[in-house]
Amino acid sequence: MNIRYRVTLTAEERKHLAALIQKGKVAARRVKRAQILLAADQGATDETIAKTVAVGTSTVYRTKQRFVEEGLDRALSELARRGAPRKLDVQDEAMLCAVACSAPPSGRARWTLQLLADEMVRLTVHERISDETIRRRLGEMDLKPWQEKMWCIPKVDGEFAARMEDVLALYAEPPNAQTPVVCFDETPRQLIGEARVPTRAEPGKRARFDYEYVRNGTANVFMFIDVNRPWRHAKVTDQRTALDFAECMKDLVDVHYPQAQRIRVVLDNLSTHSPGALYERFPPAEARRILDRLEFHYTPKHASWLNMVEIEIGVMVSQCLDRRIPDKATLLAEVASWERRRNAEKARINWMFTVDRARVKLRRAYPTPAEQPVQTAA
């Protein structure tokens, strides 16, 4: 074999192979082929090379053969491996795509890999198809029938555009202490206690908690956030009724902004978020006194993402409430602690969506203006 395939490297090839061996991120098989060629260039026998590099003599022979017949790059590269033939042909894959996009069997919420494999066995001539085969073919087709995505199509009309621009114009106004802009919303929370005492984390051990839990009712967290200064306030209540909303608006006027002439409040279209809620809670004179200091600005229906407070609620949930909180007293303490820290950090929301951007990005939301009919003189 050595007589037939002699390896003679140029100085440049030796330098390239030596550098390849010294690199840290090179496939092991490629390194071994480089070592084989360098050793063969120095006159080592196939048996010596095989023992030194820890490969078989057939590997040494094939590497030298590819170098002599096809060159250095071909000798270092991996030959394509034939592998087993594809289990499913073109017609089978078309059938799989159709089945995966159809309704699942009765009694099942969605298709699984095993269900699809069993269905393909029933519909084709194959006696057995593994779920791994199904997974590979679905991956090639970019099909994931077990995943779902929910969306909401709002009513896109002039009312949508008007409310959207009204809110965005408020955000763009320069700060004014006499007419602050406050975003308002709420989030319900489950009060969940531990059935057993959790175990704290230790070196080499993760914290552990029991999968069982005790449901202790529900609570609600109202959230206020000032658009133009780093201030937010979270109020924990038992419910989120119209009466609770009215109490929040009274707090806004008398506690949080007693010196403001008028407070512009951005809120969504929940039925409890109405001026009538104040008349349900307070005497008429008191309700009118509070409402005279308030100015409600509603986001479009199904577009609560325009309310800046939605972002702040998400921050509160991820930083503070994403865990089991057993009772209202704990919820009150934890939310208050989070609020103090967040305000002390002077955290603010960098809102970048403007009216100009809305007219470009959501141009389809704007109706086509009707043309004025041309009047002709009599």
C-alpha cells in the first residue's frame, strides 16, 4: 500500500496541516487525517501511523489514497454517508402534511407525533413508522400541529384610529404638573399557599417545592403610572368592581394629585371603567367633584397594548408576583416593597410609538376618506 500511495507534502501544505492540528475548534476526524498525512510525509508505515493516531490501517490507506488522487482538501473532508433510504416518499409526505393540518381524532385535543405515526401506518403501506421519522419530516416542512396561536382582529375603522391617535398625542405632550397623564389598569391574582414547607437551596442542591398547593382565594392589583415622571402606585384590593374603580379615582384626585387642575387618565374599555361608577359609590355632589378633576381617554377596543401601564404590570408580575403568594397580607407587603424599590430606581418606560409611526405602521387601520361630491351650478 505504501508503495502505491506515497504522500509528499509541500512546505505550504505542512504549515496548513500543523496549524489545523493546533486549532481548538476542529472536528476530531479532520485532525486525525491531518496527523495521518504529516506522519506519512515523514515516511512512517501504515501500521505505525494507525497505532500513533489510534485509527485503523484502512483509514490510513483511504486518507493517503484520497490525497494522491484528489488533493489535500478532499483528503481532509468527510465523505458523504449514504445512510438508510427515506422512509416516506413524496406522496407519503404530502399525505402527512394533509393529516397534520386536519382536525385531530375524536377525543383528542391535538395531533401528537405518535398519533400522526399511527395514522400514517393506517393510511399507507408501511407496517411501522417511528415518531422520530414524523418529527424529522414535519421539521423539514416547518409544521408544528401541536402549537396554536391566539389572535384578535379589532374592528379597524375611524373610531379605532381616532382613539389611538388621542392616546398617542397625550403621550407626546410636554410634561405639565397641572394636567398630568396617568395610565390605569388592573390585574387579578390567585392567592396560592404551599401544602408543604419548601426546601431552601444549598450548595449542590436546588430549591424544592411540592407540586401540591392550597388555593386561598383571589385578589386584585390596581396599577397607576405617570407617563411623564418615574412614579407608579399599586393598590391591592379584594375585587375589581365598579366601586373599587371609583375608590381608585378618588385616591388619584385627593391623595396622589391633590394640586393638579385636571388629570388625564388613559384606560381600557372595561365596563367598570366609567363615570357612572363614581355615582354608584359616592353621593352626586362628591361624584361630580371628582369627575370635574378627571378626563378619561379610552384605548381602542382590543388595543389595550396602547396603554403604557400594561408594560409596567408585566414588569411587576415578572419581578414580584411570578411565584406562590399565600394571602392578601403577603401580597400587600410584597407589592409595596416592589413599588418602593421601583420608584427609588426612578424606572421609566421609554415609549417610542408615536402618531407619525402609527400612520405608517398601521396605515390599514385608517379608513379611506370619502370624496366630497362635486356640486354643479344650476
